[in-house]
Amino acid sequence: MRNIIVAGIGPGSTGDMTEAVKDAIQNADIIVGYKFYFQFIRELISPSTECIDTGMKRERERAERAFELAETGQDVVVISSGDAGIYGMASLIYEMRQERKSDISITVLPGISAFQKAAALLGAPFSHDFCVISLSDLMTPWELIERRITAAAKADFVTAIYNPRSNERYWQLCRLKEIFLKEGRSKDTPVGYVRQAGREGQTIKVTTLEKLNPKDIDMLTIVIIGNSQTKTNGENIITPRGYYSNEKPRTACIGGEIMQESFRTILSELAHTDIPFDKRWLLLHAIHTTADFDMENILYCDDGAATKIYENIKNGRIKTIVTDVTMVTSGIRKTALARLGIEAKCYLGQVSPNPTITRTQAGIRLAVEEHPDALFVFGNAPTALMELCELMRQGKAHPQGIIAAPVGFVHVKESKHMVKSFTNVPKIIVEGRKGGSNIAATLCNAIMTLDDAEQIKPGRDL
């Protein structure tokens, strides 16, 4: 029979080979393969079998030789490590049959891939959606590889990495790590890597994305990066499938799940993603609340403003949030306030009539008397923001942070220009005419959950 069998011999040991592969090797007239792999099948090879081995990067030559021999009527087995269809010889054999217009039949026998063996040694990292990426740019342009890395990171795939590092390919894994962190994968994401999986000299290590040291990796290593749900006990890596969970029942957190899916959609549609993680967190909340991607252009943040305000809350410098109108206060999550031990107040209902100023101005005056160092949040009245600016100029107000999102047509832009001039106060501003109570409250909520920003897990305190 004129036939070529393409056999995946697994990662290295005969115990990880299928019976079909073993039978094919034992009954072959000729075995063709990369010379390094013959050591793993030596005990299965019949003394009468001819072995044709070649060096690295000689795949096409091996395929041509296999066809020449099969066309003489001999039973030829072409071996690949792992699975022959995963970065193996199977595709080349099929392509060459078409090129030669050959009538040779082809049989592909699957094998255990290196990433499967590595996963089994680490625990169960691939229990949910995953992808496999090779960092070898010998036949694939790096620009395309980088797009695939970015897609995997954004989509929260558990990711296996082939060809992670070599003497010449020394920087690509560093770049992958950078992309994963930039696209929101937590620095605490479990990472496992296995060298010589299933072979003599096998080593296994579990670490985190932040601590992953590319210098520990070589061409004989498989790297596996978990997703946002992946967990580790320091020895094993497990990605939950969903059968068991210590989390709240699905019905109790469905709002958070919808919000998380919305954030992923927003991330995929942003024109620019290379922005600081704390500003990106605020931007995701702002667009989620308004469905307005113009927020990319008009949401202004002082450098590190959200981080500074959050730290002021955590260290007790901010104990009170003052709002210009009750609608903003109503939109701030009460469970977040309780969790952080702070209070949100609006003084609008306590003011006395004054024909010379607006009620919101009067409210800010009262607030500054009691809480001059509060976090001030504006979602409606530009006059209230202007009043705070004047009180700051007089040395009566010392805000620990300002969220400025008044909305309208009169004095709105001017009020935002005024507050931007106070460079010693961390500020977040919705520039131009846009703003509103809803966005002011959501920016406040975003700051109070800033420790979820790197992992992009919204929905806390809903």
C-alpha cells in the first residue's frame, strides 16, 4: 500500500505514546524524522527498519524523502514530537502531496502535545478556553505574532507558549509579558513552565506573571499563563471549569458578569489602549456609563490622579466625599463607602436662600466649613466648582482630590479651566460641555475599586 503515516510520538516517553503510534513504528519499513527524536522510540524500532534522520530545519528534505520512498511501495512513518498536527510535519506532508500531485495516501496519528503534558504536570490550567502561540518568527512575521499575543491577552485566554526563548530569540518573551500586563492581565496571574516535559531532566516551576523571568526559559520549555480565574496553591495551577465555586451564586453576581463583558467590549473598541492603568480604569467606567467613546478625548486626569486619590482614601486622609447635588451622592455605591469607612454628603438641602449665589454654591461653602480636605465631586453645577476654586484661592479649602464633571452650556468650560490651574491637587475632569451626575458618581466608584483595575474585574460593591 502506498502510504505515509505521520505519527506524533508525544513528548518523550513511550508511556505517553498511543498504541496506534507504537504499532506504526514497530511495523514500519522506513522511519523518517529529526535525528534528535529517534532516542525516544529506539526500543520500538524493528532491527529490519531503515531509519533516515536529518538535522534541524530540514523538514522539507525529510518530507520529500518520505514521498520518494513511499512511491516505491514501502511503508513509511514520518515522526514528529508531540502531536504531528501541532507545529509538526502533518501539514507539510499534505502540502507536498498536492505539490507533487501524488496519489500517496496519508494517515495522521495524533500524539500528546508538549503543552498537554506540561499542563498535566502543573495540574489543570486548561480547563477553560485556551490558545497556543509560538514565538518563533522564522516563518511568521513578528508583527502578526504580536497581534495574536494582544488578542489572547485581551480575550482572557489561558495561553501556552511554544518556542519561548533561544539564544537568538531572547527578547520576545519579555515583550509578551509586557503586552499581557498592559492589556489587563494581573501581575499575580499564575504562570507555570515545564522544561523537558516527559523526558529525562524534567523540571517544573510555578510562579506569577510579575515574577516570570524570561532568562529562566529556553527552547525546551513550555510556558503556560493563566487567565483571570486561574488559581494556584504554589504547586498546582487550576483554571476552574465552573462545577465548583466559592464565589457567590451566579444569580447574585450576574450584574458584575455583564459589566465585565461590557468592559471587554469597550477595551476591544478603544482607539488607544496604551494609557496608564488607573486612567484606563476610569475611562472604562465612563464609557460604560455613557456609551460615549468621545470620553477617550475628553476625560482628563492628572498623572496618577486616581491612584493618589485612592491612596488618600486608603490611608485615611479622605474620610468624606462632598458632592454638589444629591443625584451624585445617590450614585455612589453605599457598600463601597461602608467597606472603605468613608461618608458621602451633599449640603444642598441645608442651605438658606441667598439671592446673590446659587444653592449649589451655598452648599459648597457649608461643606468647606466642615470638611475642607474632602474629596469634592461635581456632576451638575459649574457655579459650585467655581466656588470651590475661589475658596481654594482664599486658603479655606484644601481638597485631597477633585472630580469635575459639571454639565451644561453656561460657565461649564470656564469652571473646568479654573480647576485645572490648581496643580497641587489630583484632579479628574470631563472636559468641555459634557458631564453629569451619573458620570461623576461612576468616576468616584471607579476610584473606590481601583485595586481591581489591573485585573479589570468591575462590579465590586454592586
